[in-house]
Amino acid sequence: MNFLRGVMGGPSAGPQPSGADTIQKLCDRVASSTLLDDRRDAVRALKSLSKKYRLEVGIQAMEHLIHVLQTDRSDSEIIGYALDTLYNVISNDLEEEEQDDSEEENSAKQVDDLGSQFTEIFIKQQENVTLLLTLVEEFDFHVRWPGVKLLTSLLKQQGPQVQQIILVSPMGVSRLMDLLADSREVIRNDGVLLLQQLTKSNAAIQKIVAFENAFERLLDIITEEGNSDGGIVVEDCLLLLQNLLKNNNSNQNFFKEGSYIQRMKPWFEVGDDNCGWSAQKVTNLHLMLQLVRVLVSPTNPPGATSSCQKAMFHCGLLQQLCTILMATGVPADILTETINTVSEVIRGCQTNQDYFASVNAPSNPPRPAIVVLLMSMVNERQPFVLRCAVLYCFQCFLYKNQKGQGEIVSTLLPSTIDGNSVSAGQLLCGGLFSTDSLSNWCAAVALAHALQENATLKEQLLRVQLATSIGNPPVSLLQQCTNILSQGSKVQTRVGLLMLLCTWLSNCSIAVTHFLHNPANVPFLTGQIAENLGEEEQLVQGLCALLLGISIYYNDNSLENYRKEKLKQLIEKRIGRENFIEKLGFISKHELYSRAAQKPQPSFSSPDHMMFDHEFTKLVKELEGVISKAIYKSSEEDKKEEEVKKTLEQHDNIVTHYKKVIREQDQELEELKQRINTLTSQNEQLQATVTQQVSQIQQHKDQYNLLKVQLGKDPQHHNSHGDTLQMNGIQTEEVSKLKEELEEWKNKHELLQGQLKEKDSVIEKLNSSQLEMGATEQSLQTSRFGGLEHSNELQKELEMLRSQIQLQSAEISKLQMENQKLQVMNTAADPMLGDSGATAATSSESEARLEQEIKELKSQVKALSEEKESLKQQLDSSTSTVAILQDKNSRLEREVAESKKEQDDLLVLLADQDQKIAAQKMKLKDFGVAVEDEDDTESGDQGDEDEDGDEEEQDENA
């Protein structure tokens, strides 16, 4: 430890050792120390010196560090220090920070080469990379993380060599795929960076990584991180996905078949509030759009591209992209990339093109998205890149889309022009004749794509008339284009118009006739070709030569002055054939022509380089050779060629007819083959069934023979019976089963008959009890009715007594009033005192008589009320008795109804049993089994009963 203190800068009496000496001592310590702690401290010291003394540590310590990795794997700490030291030596990532400190010792070039040189030393022994792969498998953070970083640095320095070592290493790629499943985000994220370097430009490793479920894991990480709103991790995952899918048809097909395209839709679900886009979000969304374009790139196989396009439409991804396309507040670069992405998603796919044609912009009134995009294309204030993207989108919309081409051209025709709204055709015409040369070029190319490979629309476009100025008659679109050409406009404008005219006239004799009908066109073309102009005009001369050559090649000789032979003579006199061919070759030799021929998307560094269209380069390649041959042909050769053409046309018609017949016959053959296959399969099934049945019959015969031997019956009877069974194809076991079933049915029949007899007796008892209850009920009803009549009479008498009592009480009240009056008169009359005794005696007698009568009436009322109470009691008792009897009667009626229903059910069951027994008997008779009739059985039973009765009588007599 004292040694280490001196090395690490502790107090020392002697002179300080140099960096190289210190590193040498540390390396000796690592190599010679027996204690693990000493070796660990020495490696830690080397790690601290490796950034400043990178060269010295790399040269002196690399071998010792690799030895530590091999021998001290049990100690994770020393392994981590060794891996970190190797990473510092090999990696160039830290050179920018350390370069100022090390400028005195190393030049910049040497620093750049150090990482590559140390990497070569490390991977010279392939076992070192294999050892590193084993260490990356360790779960310990201090081992796994530096191992991942070191392997990533090795791939950056010497990618192909390290890739090959990992590829041949057993389970090498699979070990690294486990990094994506690590729960520690640091290791997982660095694992993504490692796989980025591992999958660069290596299709074999890309396939292995893809089939190790990389798509699922990466898409899960992107979703967890927040899709487009995620951070740098989302960007790294998207870059890795691009490495796996770009130019790898196998992985693209696996991605589509795994339904991973559907999981891309949430990436583009941006909110309505599109303000405040962060730089990381813009980067993420840009990479996501590029990933979509990788799947539908025009350079992919057509079948793979088409299937991806259909999947994107069905899962709603195209609809989501169109939403972003028409949204407001989207950054310009994202909008441009979205337009390019939508372009390639709809290119050549009729379903997607039809949907795009139906998309409307959220304006008032709503406008088609195509019209809105074309407005941006012909607007010179829009960014150049955006205008190129719109042109590409329009080209992709019309690619192999005759329906879309017809809709665009129809907006130019007189019968369909709508003066209230701006159409696509009006915008194209406006751009074609505007003062902006870039708008002229874009509109001319767009209109040329509307006519691509469509002779019908080329003829219809000849009907378009333009009003140039007030008071002047309208001119045709074809004439206006040639007028602008002759006015000497900018080179870009003339190139665009010449490309439009060449596309328009190619393979359309009527358009050629219209073009030649204007007497100024041919002299203008010959004049342009014959002049010796500068390099800028050479391109225009070549296009003029191409247009004149198309006028010759597709000329139907309908105009006498401009027949093929006369035009050739004109070229020979004014230009010269060699000069004409040379000028025609200017097109394909131009640098911008070669760039445009590489890919369909128009990508130009500046507007000045925007000269050629990709589809036009194909047309030039197709026509350049045939025009050169046509110029040198004589009139006789032309005639022969025309005859050959007619013959070929007739031959083609015949071939087409026979192809149609052959196609129909092929369809019939396919149908017949399918029928033969179905019949063959049915025949095989039937044969298998027959074979199975034959084997079963043979088994049954064998079983029957065994039973015959076991039973030992009469041979003749048994043989005849066996023959009968064999004729009917019935087994003995089946006959016995049928007999058993017949016995069971007979037993069931007897049980049901017994139950039926019991039910009949119960019903008879219920009927008799019901009759008795009916009689009782009638007597009760009569008694009840009598009681009611008697109670009514008593109530009438009671009412009469009450009325009498009321009359008597009224008389009593009158008498009392008179008594009171008499008393008053008694007390008031003085002179009549002598007569008072007689009057008083009379009144007292009358009062006594009245009181006696009142008592008698009260006693009568009391007797009547008692009699009434007794009658009420009798009435209540009779009413309750009637209610009880009614309840019993209803219950008996329900039981009778239920018994009748059960009786009916039993009768139905008996009828079914009789039918089944009869059917079983018929089967047994058909099988040749002797069955006794029911009548015989019943007569036999009766005879047995008679015999039993006779025997009983004899016993009684005895």
C-alpha cells in the first residue's frame, strides 16, 4: 500500500516518477501481486491514469488487463475497473474533452487513430471478444455496464470485424438481446446503442436480432417512454428500427406479418394543441415518418410495398397521417416529411389513392386536400422543399391511377369547369403560365403526370381552350404552350414545357397532327436545334430534338406537308442527321438527368437544379434509340416498317384472341381439376368406408361362428337361421338386444296399465265423494237460503218495533211538555187553589200509566234485540259451514282435473308404447325371429287363469 501511495501522489523524499514509469510499476504490480486487494488497487490506479496517459496505458497495460478479465472473474470490482480502463483506452468519445490537455504529446491525427489501433490489438485474439460477451451476461451492474460500453466502442472502431466475431460466436447475438430486458434503464439504453452499432450494414445480424423479438421489445420501450413525446431513448430505438428494416425485405415482411404496423398508429396521434413542439419531439416524429417510408419505399419489391400500404390503410395509419397533413401549427419540416410519407403510402395503391382524393381540408367551405396542396406548390412564397414535397405527392397520387388522372383532366374541360371554386386544373394552368419559372416547371411536370400512359386523356386535353386576353379568340392549351416556348422565356420554364409536350405527343398520333398543324412549330424547332448556343441552351436543344423526333416517329402522315419523309429531308438539309443525333444525346449526358433517373422523389439542392423529372427520364431512355433509327430510315423502309407494324398488330390481335381462349380453357381446366380432386377425395372416403364395413362384417361373421359353436344348436336349423341372418346382415347380438328391449317395453307397458287401473279407481272414488258433497252442498244451500228468509222477516219486524218506539217516545215527549205547562199554570193561578188537588191527582195517575207503558215497551225491545242476536249467530255459523264446504269442493275439483290429466298422459304413453312394441315386433319378424301376438298371449293367459281356477275349485271340493 505504501507503494501505491507513492504512485498516487503521496509525500516522497526523492524525485517524482514520470507517467510512463508509474504505469510500468502498476502493470508489474498487477502481474506479480498475489493478493487480490493489491491487484485491484493497481487496476484502479491504471483506470485513473488511462484518460490522461491513454497511449502509455494502452501499450503497457492492455495485456495485463485482459489477463485480469480471464483470471479474476470472481471479483466484480476488479473486473469493472479493468473494463473501464479498456474503454478509456479504446474509445474516442472523450477525446474532445481531453484533447487540450494532450495536445503537447499527441497530434490530432494520432489521437483519431489510437482507438482503431487499440481495437485491432484487442480483437486480434477472437477469444477476447467472446470473453467480453460472457462478461456482458453478468447481472452485476459494475461488470455489465462497462462491458456494454466497451463492446459498443469496439463496434464503432472496427465494426465489420467485430460483427463477424460476434456472428460466429455461439449465441453471441442472443446474449446481447437480453440487454433490452434489463430493468436498469442505463443498461437497457446503452444496450440499444450497442445494437445500433451491431446491426449497421449487416443483413445476417439484422435478421437474427429481428427474430429474437426485437420489434416487440423496442415498440414496448417506445410506448413506455411516451411515443413521440419521449426523450432521447425513443430516438435511439427508432434509429435501431431503421437499421433493422431498411433494405431488408425479410425483416420488413416479418414486421408486417407480426402486426407491428398497427402499433405505429399511436405515434402520430398528436393533440389539437400543436404549439410548443420541443426539438426532441420534432426529431422523434421525423424518425417515425422515415420509418413508415422505409416500409413503403419505391425501391422495395412491389408486392411487399403493396401489402404494407394496404395494412396502413386498414389500421388507420394513413388517415392519421392525413390528419397531421391538414392540421395547423405543425412545424414546416414535419409537414414536409409528412407530405413525403403520405406520397409513398398512396403511390400505386388504388385504395389509398381513392381515400386521399376524398380528404378535405378543414376550411370553409371545405376544399379537397389535393387543391390545397397544389395551391402551396404554385405559390412562390412557400419553401422550396415544401413545394418539391407537394409535387412528389401529386405525382404519387397519379401514379398508375387512371381514375385520378381523369378527374384532374376533367377539371380543365369546358363542360366541367366550375366558376365558383378553384379546381386542380385551374391551379395547374395558373402555375403553367405564371411569371415564376419554378411554378411553370412544377405545373408542367404535374400535368405531364396526369397524361402519363393514357392516350385517351391526351386526346381529351386537346379540347382545352384558354382565354388569353379580352377581345381575342381563345387558343388551345397546346398552342399556348408553343407560344410561350417561342417567346424565349427562362430555361427552366422552357424545359418544363418541352417535357410536357414530349409526354403529350408520345404515342398519340392525333396530338402530333395538332402540333404539326401549326405552321410555326416545325421552323421554331429546327431553328433551335440548328443554332450553336452555350451550355445552358444545349439542354433546350436536346429537348427540341426529342420533340421533333417524336413528331416524326408517331406521325400518321395525315398532313401532306409534314409527312415523315419530308420532315426527315428537312432535318437533313437544315440540321444534318449527325448533328441532330448529337443534340439529342445532350439530354442523357447531362448531370441533372443522371440524378433525376436515380429515384422517383424530386430532391434538388437548389431551384436552379430542378430540370428533369424521374418519369421523363424513362421516356427519354425508351425513345432515344427508336428516334435515332427512325431518322436514318428511308421511305421504303418506313413503308416496310408500317406493313410490319400492321402485320404485328394483326398478329397481336390473333395472339390476344388465343390468349383469351387459352385463359378461358385454363380456367375450365382448373375447375375440372378441382372437381376431379373433390371426387377423388370422396371416392377415397367411400372406399375407406366400404373397407371398414367389409372388415366389420367379417368380424361379425367370425363372432357368429364362435357363438354357433358355443351354443351347439341343431346344425340344420342353425345353418338356415345363420343364412337368414347373413342375408339380412344382422348380428346375433343385435337380435338379443332387440329381444331384451321388447321385454323391457312389455314390462313398462304392464306397469303403466297397473298405474292406469289405480288412477281409474281413485277417479271413481273421487267422483262418488264429489256426488255426496254435491248433495250436502245443496242441503246447505237450501238451509242457508231458509235462514236468510227468516232473518229478513225478523229485520222487518225489528224495523216496525223501532218505528212504534219512536212514535211512543214522541207521545211521551208531548205529554211531558203538557205536564210542564200544567205545572206552570198550577203555580201561577191563585184563585184556583181549591181545584188543585183534583188536578194533581189526575196528573199523577196519567204519569204512572205512562211510565208503566214505557217499561213494557222497553222489555219488548230488549226481547227483540236478544232474538236478533241469536239469529245473527245462526247465520254466521251457517255461512262459515258453506265456505268450508266450498273450499273442499274446489280442492276435490282440482284433484279430479289433475287425475284426468294424468290419465290422459298415461293413455298417450300407452299408445306410444303400443306403437314401439309393434315396431319392435315387426323388426323381429323381419329378422326371422318368432314373436307371439298379443292376442295369443292374452288368450294363453286367460287359459292359464281358467286352469288355475279349476284347480282351486277342486281343492275347495276336496
